[in-house]
Amino acid sequence: MSLFNVMNLAATGMSAENVRLNTVASNIANANTVSSSYDQTYRARVPVFAAAMDEAQRDRSDGVGVKVLGIVESDKPLQVEFNPTHPMADKDGYIYKPNVNVVEQMADMMSASKAYETNIQMADTTKRILRRVLTLGQGQ
């Protein structure tokens, strides 16, 4: 595997973790929203990743990057609360809250942040190795 492939792997990893961080931020931002309709209630979103194996095999490269296939909504049930005095209550007195678990989202955010940081360190180490390779033979 060439060092340039390592840089590509780090870049795709950082891009994927950036999507994950943005998705978590969106989930946390909407965690306390309330709706008067089940269909209009915010649902937690989760990014779906895949290794880019097809491209790696086609290009015959050693590196396998990360691809974001899409963002899907969680199928966990929404929180339904009987609160007839709430201004957003439906005709039956129910309000609907998102299926976002803030504790899980915070753990996911820390995990994504550490993974992003690891990819940065991998790219930085590769850059330092490339720099050292370029100075070989200069008599240092």
C-alpha cells in the first residue's frame, strides 16, 4: 500500500465521520422538539457507511476507503405523551416527541470525534513520513 493510499483512506474516513458528527448534531438539536402529529415528528437519523470495496477491487489498489451510502431515519418508536394543556397537543390531548436518546447521541458524538481525530493523526503521520522520504539522500 502506498503512502498516497493511506492519505486517501484518512480523507474518506474524515469525510464519513464529518457526516456522522453533523447527523448527531442535528439529532441533538431536535431532541426536545414537540409535534402535534405523529407523521410530522422528527425522527433520529443515522448515517449508513460501507467500505468502498468495489472501487478498490476495480482499481486494484490496496486501500479501502469509507463511503456514505445515505442517512436513514431510526425506526425506534416515538415518545407519545398525554398533555392536553400543551399548546401543541392534538385533538386527543397527545404530543409527540422525537425518538432521540441524548445520552446515546453524546456517546456517538464522542466516538465520531475520536475517529475523526485518529484519521487526522494518520494523515499527519503519513505526511511526516513522506517529508522524511523526500529528504533521504540529502546528506542530513
